[in-house]
Amino acid sequence: MRKFVFFILLAFFATVSTALAQNADYTKMSSMVRKLTIENRAAMRRSPAHGDREVCAFVRITSDGPEVLSRHHCRQLARFGNIYIASIPFRSLAPLSLHPSVTRIEANRGCSVTMDTTLVVLGGAKAHEGVSLPHAFTGEGVVVGLQDIGFDLTHPNFYDASTTTYRIKRFWDFLSVDTLDSRLYVGAEYTTEEAIKAYAHSRDGLVQTHGTHTLGSAAGSGYDSPYKGIAPGSDICLVSNVVNEDIEFIDSADVYKYTYATDALGFKYLFDYADAVGRPCVVSFSEGSPMDFRGDDALYYEILDSLAGPGHILVASAGNSGLQVNHVRKPQGTETASMRLYTSASGVVFAVKSRGEYTMRLHLTGNEGEVADYDMTPSQILACADSTLTDTLSVKGKPYIITANCYPSCFDSTEQVVETILETDTILGLDRMVTLELIGQEADVEFFRSSGYVTPLGTTVGDNSYTLHSPSSAPSVISVGANGYRTGFVNYKGKYRSYDKGTNGWRSDYSSVGPTYDGRIKPDVLAPGTNVISSYSSFYLENNPDANDIKSDVAHFEYNGRTYAWNANSGTSMSTPVVAGAIALWLQAKPTLTPGDVLGVLQRTSRHVDPQLTYPNNQYGYGEIDIYYGLLDVLGISGIEGLSHHQPSGVRFSLHGRRLLMTFEGAENRPAEVRVYTTAGQLVHTERTAAVDGLLTVHLDALPSGVYAVQVNGSTALTTGSTLVRL
């Protein structure tokens, strides 16, 4: 018995040693699979049983798939043509990758809202050129422009899927110090692949990474991961602008070189490049600031109107202020409205507008019972020099500085607006309760928060309306809010991180809402913005290894000797590039689309998540964007009788020459009807045939090259729908 056990152990350790010594073809593996393979070797030295752990992965096998999987002790779970879903033991990853019929092994962590999940939800995945998807629309021939901060220009996500073609064609960094002979107002531009890659990152890229994430969502190739952007075939043009967080990089003498006007130069730069190469362009801008009644944005909006037009679309984020009370109204006939003011900084800014006279009373109550009041009216402020009142309210020696300016609203000159700044030398509202009362029964008065926080008191009611940011509030800009589908994700350390902002496409509560200050409905559309996974800056990761947001990285991987990351992030910053990428696909189908055309597509095709609302409205706009239905609308084929406006979730399509392969989930063998239409609506092919082992092949050899709509009518709702193919 002992001898038998000895030989069993000897054979076991020989097997382990062979496995440890065996090489792997890492070029066939996604980053997670590579990581598992490498870690498994070290772990098996400590515990051979570690190799028995399994990963659920996709495997592309060109021939004899079932036999190959069985030979490597893998369990086949599903098949889509020559792509399999399999449960693979860790110890089998390396030898499986070496098999000549295996061309790809892919996996990533679940339980997260990833960019590939976003694509599936929005109906965009099958509009992409992918491993198992038909060729149709990827943004090819379109420029995706992005103005943001924190770019990693070396991230493999910004090449094509094979990493052979670098897709960033132009880069302007407002903060660059390479200003000698620069033709630009600030910073410098980089116009060749060599120069851009040598520059490596925007000057703020060591401390910022926002733009790396948003660009990945709009146009990333998804390098070795499921985190593909919406327009992975597009060309990319970038501007790294300046925001408040970049103040450390700016000489105090140059601070005011960076304004809305400079941003407008950035937008022009992006559109000019697209015009120079003769391509349509969509620009994504995930930045903004509160609206105002002064008209400070008026010329800015006019410039944006002049930049927008056929083939020039600008998309901007609605803002993340939807959780905050922003608006309080004291109707005529009500004596008072009361609210508490406080902030995490030293001051609060707000505006109050009315046609009638009223009193604004600031009331301070200290910890020891001390009380101080300060009253002011629009008439008193107008009587001051430059219609500006400046005063100091002192409580037990502590100063509270009041600056109030009165002016007519730029939207309605019959309304007077009082804009007030209340500041102190510590956190406002921390040691003394600060309240504001609007007093005057005859006046209809409205309060609008600009910065700080507001809590209504007593019977006063506030709401989160008018929280939309500029420039998304501009008429010519497509304003994007955020919704959610997942409540958390697993980070690269295996820890589940919960961030629950809604499911099933409901508006995420942080997403800003309208109307605009002049009463227009905004945002225009919603897209997933919560727990979205995209690329993160390797330079930021290297420079900030202990930063809190690194805990939201879902994977780290190596490329060209550097460590890169995929990171989960949330906000309307994340939803905006999703919409920009969708519009890039639409521009590929119709390069002359105008902002008005895009709004028309959104009106006709967006999903109405909340059926209790009428659309458009100030929470959802026209609804949630539907990339695929919108593409059918742009092509003018959404009206074909019998053509579904959705893709079949239970069918996978792939093109092999002129053969269209359809793989049905569940190995359905019942007959299915297939109809093929031209984009002019002409029916050019029809057949009714049964799938064999879940696989149905349609021969399209007689059709000329072009884009076609394929309608599949299977036996269930999951196997009924349409898709687009490019022959």
C-alpha cells in the first residue's frame, strides 16, 4: 500500500512539474487570463490543488473544438460558431493556449457594469466589428474629438484591436511647456504619431486621469478586454484643456488665459482637424459649471452654435448635482421661505430672482445662543455703487463677509436677480447655524444654489431642478445624463465594491436635471454612467499608487513594459462619451447629420424607461439612447415593415466571406425565417430553414457589396430580431 501511494505521489508531482515547466502563448490571452496563468504557476508551487480552480472564459477554436476542450479537461458550456464558453481549470490555461487550433482565450471579472455590458444594453455591440460579429458600423471614417484632462497617450486602448495602428492623430495640450514656435494661444500641439507617443501624457497626466477614462468609453478598442468603447474604428483628436484642479500647473500670471473662450478654441481645433481630413466629427466634453442669470455664457453659446452644424456634433455632460437641493420657490401669497446654508469650504454662492420687492434675511445662531440678523432688499443693493453691496456681519468677533450684486436677468429683463456670496474664514455653517429667509407676501421669489449646500426648513420645500451644467445647457449641444444597470463591481484585488445608483436603466440620482435657466427641457438623453469600466492612466497609477480611486481598478496589465489599468467610474462624465460614440456610428452612416437631426433621432428612437412620464422631460430628456434603433433610423430603414428595431439576444452573428453564420443559444433546431433587405428597403433574399446543432448558415454570394439589414424570425422572442451586416 505504501509503495502504491509512493508511485501515485511520484506521478502527481511529475505532472505538476511538467505543468510548471510548460510555456504559454500569452499573445492569445486577455490580460486577466494572462494574470491567472502567471499567478497559477507560483501558487501551484505552494499548493498543487490551486491548479484545479476554474475560470469561465471565451475560447476561439478553429477546428475540433469539443475534442480540444475535452482533452484539456475543460467543460463546454455554450457554443457560438467557433467560439466557446468553457470552464477552464487554471492548470489548463497554458497548455490550451499552445494548441494550434486555439486562437484566443478571453475572460474578465463579473459582477460589474463594464463597457461591453453597456454595449449590450444599448443595442450597440452588434454594430461593431468584433471577433464573432458581422462588419457594420464602428465609427470608421469619423473623427471622435475629446476635450478633457489627464490623458495617457500610450494606453493600448487607443490603438486598433491588433495594436498595429495608432489612432490618436492630433493632440493639443494647453499646459505644455513646449511653446517655442507654437502657433497656438497656449501650450503646444503634437501632430505625428512619433511626437504624440514621445510626449506620452498630458502635462497633468501624473495627477489626473479623467480623459483616459472618457476617451476609452467613446472610442477605445478594448485591448485584450471586454471594455471596448462605442466607436473603436474612429480616428481620435484630443485637446487637454485646463480646469480648476489644474491650478498647480499654471503660473499665477497666466490663470486667466484659461477660460470658456480657450475651451471654445479647443472645440474649434477639433472640428478644424476633422474638416482638414474631410471627415465628420463628434466632440465629447465631460466638464461643466453651473448656469447663471448674468449671460456670461451668451457669446460662448453663440460660438458653439456656429461650430455645430452638418457633420459637427458637440456632446456635453449634464452634471452630477442631481442629489442636491438646488431650487426653492416662495410663491406669491406665502410670507416666508426658510433654508439652512452650509458648505465644506468657507463660502456659499446663490442667486435669488423676482419681479417684486422682498427681503433677504441672513440669520446666524451660535453654539452659545448668540444671534445675529442681516436684512437686505433688491432696492437697497441697486442703490449701492455698481449695484453691489459689500458688508461684514460679525458674531463674537468672527467675520461673515457679504457681497451681493443686483442685475436684471439676461433671460427676462423684468426680473431682478440678486447674486450673493457669503464667506467666512472657516467652514461655513459648522460652528454657527446660518439660515436664509425670503420674506414678502406680495412677491413670487425663486432661490437658485450655485455652490455650497441648502436644506429647506419647516414647511419650505426644495427640489433638485435647474442643476444642469453649462455648456450642456446650450441649445446646440447634446446634453447627456446618466442612468444605471449594476450596483457594484469586483476590483483587481477581488474585493466587491458597492455603488448603488439604480438599476434597470433608471436615472442615477446624482445626474443633474433641467430645466435650463431660460426654461428649456434638458438633458436631451441618458446613457449608462454608473460603474462604467474604461481605461485609466498608467502614469497616474505609477505616480499615485495609494490613491483612493485605484481601489476602483478592476484589472492591471502589462504592455510595453508599463502597468496599465481598467477602472470603474461613475458620473455623467462617463455617460457623455457613450453618447458621443453612438453618434460617431450614426455619422458613419450619414456624415451630414446636424445637431437637430440627432435630436430627431433621439426623439424617435430613445427608450422610455419610466412609462409614467411624458417625453421629453427634465429628468430623462427623450429617454435612454438606443444605438441600434437610432442607426436604423439614420439609415432610413426603421420603417421597413417586419424589420425589428432590436437585435436578437439569443442569436450570435458572424461573417465568413459571403456566408452569414447565425448561432442560436440552446442549440435550437426548429426552422427560422431569414429576410435580407437593402438600405433602400428592398427585400433581396428570403429563406426558411432549420438550424443544425444551433447553427444556421445563409449564403449571400449573389449580393453586391454594401450594408444590409437581416431579419431573423426564430421560435422565441430571444431568437427574433434584426442586425446589420456589411458585405
